[in-house]
Amino acid sequence: MRSLRDKKHREELGLFAVEGEKVVSELLAAGHPFEKVYATAAWKGERTHALSEDEMARASHFPTPSPVLALGRIRRDALAAGELDHGLTLALDGVQDPGNVGTILRVADWFGIDRVVLSPGCADLHSQKVIQASMGSFARVRAVVAELVGALGGVRAPVIGCALEGRDVHSLPPVADAVIVIGSEGRGLSESVHGLLTCSVTIPRRGRAESLNAAVAAAVVCDNLRRARA
């Protein structure tokens, strides 16, 4: 259980761990199918295995153990042929901050985005920090890890990248189908992905901040797309 803190061991075992009363409660409420739920007597929710406080302290991923730790099976979904041609997709190009990745899942859930595609260079979808930042949206949003160059090649829907040199995001016309690409926090969009864009958009800056983080940018673009469709 402790080994699941590391991505290498999560991949080897095909399992991930989630610890904490709030996040486990959110995922259970969302219907996530945990394989095992370990808990002490302090946890009043669903459990499959009872642990003493000493046992939980040895299993815990935190300096101060939580009363509950759940194990889930890693889902390795793949994109269906032509899937990105339909609906709205958020594609993450090397977004490495787990808080941003988790928040983007939450953004996708809020705006009813059909799916999120993560490049292999993104923060691990099944890391504790990503799942906690998603606030339960991890269980509700379809998320797939895929090489973006292969996934975006041949897509018939518009592929819209977020870049400082792009057109004003408020000028986007109504679209029912689109892929919105969000780049990494430090480098922006990769050259290989930039070459596949239909167009790029930017969020007009009124003040002096150098940039917006990836999750904020994703939320602004999703809001404009949804308003344009309305």
C-alpha cells in the first residue's frame, strides 16, 4: 500500500491509492468502484477491511494518517476511432503540475466537457495530488492518456490551441465539436502539437501578470466555448 505513492509501482501493480476522508467520500458518492477500502474505527463510511490505528500509520502516505485509505484499479482506456471529431475535448500537452491536472478535470466536469486527453508527459492521472485536486471529478470525467500527435492527426473537428499569439478567445464562433489544447505551464504548446492546430486563441491581458496557469486558462476557454454554443 505504501509503495503506491510511486508511479512505477502503481503501473506495475495496476493499482492506485487514495487517502483522506473528504476525497474518498467524494469518490464513493460519485460511484467510483474501489477494490478495497481500508479504515479505522474512526471512519463511519463504507469499508472492506478494518485496520487498527497502528496498522493505518504503517500504510499511510501522509505524516498524519487519515482514518481511511482506498485502493482502485487503474483504468487504461483508449480513444475510439474518430472519437475526437465529436463533442468537446480538453487535450493537455505536458501539463506537469498535478494540482493543475486535477483542477482541469474539475473544470471539465463543471462545463460538461466530453473528455480529457493527457499526453504521457502530463502529471500522472492516478497520483494522489491529481485525484484530490479533482474534488471527485476524477470519477465522473472520461480521461485518456495518449500521444497527442497521433491522437490529433486527422481530427476533423477544429483543434484550438491556447497561445499568447492567438486570436481573442471572445471572438470564437459557436462550435459543437472542438479540441482545446492546453500547453505546459513553463513551455506552452510543443512544436509538434502546435503544427496540428486549426487556430490558436489567447485570453486578453488587461493587467501586468506574465501569464495564467493552465487550469485558469482552461476554465476561461471552456466558458467562452459554452457561451458561444448557447
